[in-house]
Amino acid sequence: MSRISKIIYIAVVLFIVIVSYFLTKEKYLFQEKRLNMDNPFGVLEFLHWNHPWNNYRYASKKDLIKAVRLMKEAGVGWVRFDFVWDDIEKRRGRFDFDKYDYIVDLLNKNNLNILGILDYSANWATDKGIWNHPPKDNKLFVNFSNEVIKRYKDKIKYWEVWNEPDSFTYWNVQDGLKGYSALLKDVYISAKKIDPDCKILNGGLSYGLASVNHLYDNGCKGYFDILNIHIFETPFNPNAIKGVTIYPKLAYKVMSRNGDGDKKIWITEIGSPGVKKGLVVKNWWLGENPNDEVQAGWLKLIYSELLKDKHIEKIFWAFFHDTKGHWNNGIDNFGILRGDFSKKPAFKAYKQSFQNWYDSQNRK
């Protein structure tokens, strides 16, 4: 073989090796993305927290990267976090997406799906300048939502409109979801014009079956694609798991009765504290704080039992990471990671629960 022939031969071999590498890599990334779309394991995590009131929780990009790496290790497929109106549009008509661009790109690069919560009022958009008051004009919130959905429509397909609108804590004017329902309808109509493929979730309901009924009573049947509920029980209640599993079944009966039997249910918040033994922490709202081991067992039981329900599509554990000094009670210990990113027993339980699900998919 001549010298030129050898060079051509080596070049062809190298070309084949390089092309094969990239094709294999693309195939792997596609499979990972497809797997994560089907993955029912989600987490609520406050990746947007970089404010004085949360002690600049994620001011460091290193911490964001660390959190995402640990999410992948745990088997997380979906991340729920807020797109806060007052962060993005501090002044009417002036939008700043820098912080959110970075978070969205980081999650996208790691094939982690996003459930974005469009929520809370900008200070300038309410009569009293209070974050949990509904906007004085729904058009203002719809315009904000439009800008967010338009910017991220190629990267985010699932949007939740507000958080816990049936709770006085997050929607300060409680009227049986009447005001909220009007907002949900307006956002839904506008969002579908911008991105017909996007999926809209109602704000996670925190007050049980009554709230699900209110949603339908207010004519919201055609204005959400997935029913979104929150469930909290103390693992110290001997009937806790029964309460957790019965609620989605009853909610589905309401859905079916209203002609929505083809829709899925997402549980976008469920969890409990996990407090390290010996640490004195004020109790959470359901009473005594579970320790790390009890939290881990509760997590494992929740996923194993709820995933048996064919109508439940995703389950988001709240939270991924402890929030030291924010609530000043057991809620700060909801994470499966401690404040210093060390792993609790619940991290291992989450990872094992994901692996069990993953193995079951491969057996099908």
C-alpha cells in the first residue's frame, strides 16, 4: 500500500470512528430524554432562590450545578420551580430573564424536564403591592405569562398557573377559586395560541376534594390539561398511606363525572420532614417531625403505592434540598439532601425507588 493510500485509509477509519461516536452519543441522549419524559419521579426545588428573604439560597452557580448533578444521580426526571413575575418583570414592560435562562439551559443540557410555575404578583401589579394578592388586572399576568412561554417554548412544554390558589397563604382572596379560575382560563387560551403543544396544569390544589370540585364548578373543564394536586400526611398516622392513595382515586371520580376521564393526575407536592436525630427543630404543621429514617421509609412507601394508580403520571417530592432557616420549623427539613448537600437516607430511598421503576420498564 502506498503512503498516500495509507493516509486515505487512516482518514476514512478515523472518519467512521468519529461519526459512529457522535451517532452513538446522539442515540444515548435521545434515549435518556425519552426515558426522562416517561419518568414519574419529580422534585420541587427552589432553584430560582437568590433573594435576601431566602438567604440567597442559589446565588452560586456552583451550587446550581451541584444540585443538578445530584438530581441526575437520584434518578430525577422532572424539576418543578417558580418563574416569579416580580423577578422577571420588576417594572412593567421590562423583562429580565438572565437568571432563568441559566437555570433552564442547565436543566436542558442535563435532560431534566421542567414544570415551570407561573406565579405570584409583581409588586406594581396589585393594588396593595403584595405578592400573594391576585393581580388587579388579569391581562397583566397573561402578558407576563405570554413572554415567559414565548421565550422558552422550545425548552419547556409544561406550565403550572400559580401555586396553591386555594390556600390563603398563596392567594390572599379566597372565594371558592372563582377569581383564580378566571385567571386560569385567560392564561390557558393565550398560552395555546403561543405554543399549541404546551400543557397547562392548574395551580396545585392543597385543600382536598372540595377544591377539585370548585375547579369544575367554576367552568375550568376545558382550561387545564392535567389535574394538579398536593397531598401531605404525617407518616405517624397509622392510616396515612390510605389517605394518600384514596385522594387521587376520589379526584379521578370527580374528573370522570365531569367528562375528564382521559386526563392524568400529577402530584406536584408530597413529602415530610426528615430531621437528623438529636437535632431540636420546631414541629411542622402536622405535628411531630419524623427523623431521617422515618422520612426515607415514608418516601419509599409513597412511590411504591401511588405508582400503582394508572391515573397518576408524575409525583414530585417536596423538597430536593433542605431550606435552613426559612420556615424555622420542620418544613425546612423536607429535603432529601441536607443544607450542605450531604445525602439523607431519603436520597438513597428515592434513588432505589427510581431504580425499581426503571427495572420494571425494562421488563415490559
